[in-house]
Amino acid sequence: MALSSPAFSDNRSDQFVLVPFCVLAQSFHAEGLVKYDWRGVIKPIIQVLIDRDINIIQMPCMETLFHGGPETGLNRAPQGMKHYDIPEFRSECRKEAVKVLEQIQGIHASGYRVEAILGMEYSPSCAVKVQYPPRKGLTNRGVYMQELTSLLGQAKVDVPVLVINRRGIKPTIRRLENLLDTIR
């Protein structure tokens, strides 16, 4: 949805990208999953956004919230879709997705643009299409992404949803750069 930019009285950016919580705080991943060169922030993703002066909105970490918040949820073992695709978790994801949808609608109503929502591949919450463990021919969004994209569709809010794949960061960066370069 391309909106005309409001006349700003300062030098602010009118572009936003929503990112999974763990992109800015990898300690929120389940234990044993941070095996790449970046220990805190997933720098290549954030650098693309910084270089283009794009506002970054951090979506909630549903798995940490579900496990009691940072005090207890940071030290959790990895769990698959079976553990999270339950009514209680789905309900919590829906509640948070409603808040994010309202935020996106408010951004659009103010004349700003949400250029993309990023998801984290292999996450039972934020996967865009591939769950862990990957099975040939089996694709599924994470529970939170299912709820968020369902709400976006119902509200007729069109925002591209892109995947972050830490195992293939260079193709991920190219897809993100291509999307952002086409809308500038």
C-alpha cells in the first residue's frame, strides 16, 4: 500500500519494517540455536535497514512470553510445532498479532509506510514457510505468523512478508534489498 508521505517538519523516515524480536536480541532464541557469527543482533539484516534509514519495529517474542517472560523464557529448550500449535499458545499469538495489526494500521493512517514484515525461518512462531525440522515438501508458517497474516488479510492490509534464513543469509539480504530498492 503506497501512501503519499506527509509533510514532515523534521528529517524523519516514513518507512518501517517489522522484525522478529530475536533479530535485535538473539538471546531470546531457544538455547543452542545461536551458532552464527552474530551473537546479539543479526547484523546483516539490521545493517540493510540502517543503511536505508528505515524505522525498525520489534515484534514480540511469543515463545519467551508463553514461557513466563524473560525470567524463565530465555533459558528454554528448542521445541517444535507440536509443542506450540496448541489453543493456549495460538490464543496468545492472536492477542499480540491484533496489537501489531493495530500498530500497522496506525502507521498507515498517519501517512507512513510499512514496507515489510520479516519472519524467522525454522521458528515455530515466526517462520514464513519452513518449520524445523525441515521435511521435503512440508511447509507451514509459524503460529504467530499464521495469526498475523490472517489478521492482515481480513483487514485487507497488504504488507510483504519476507523470510530471514540464517543458514542462507546472503540470499535473504538480496531479497530484502531488492524489495526495499523497488519501493524507494
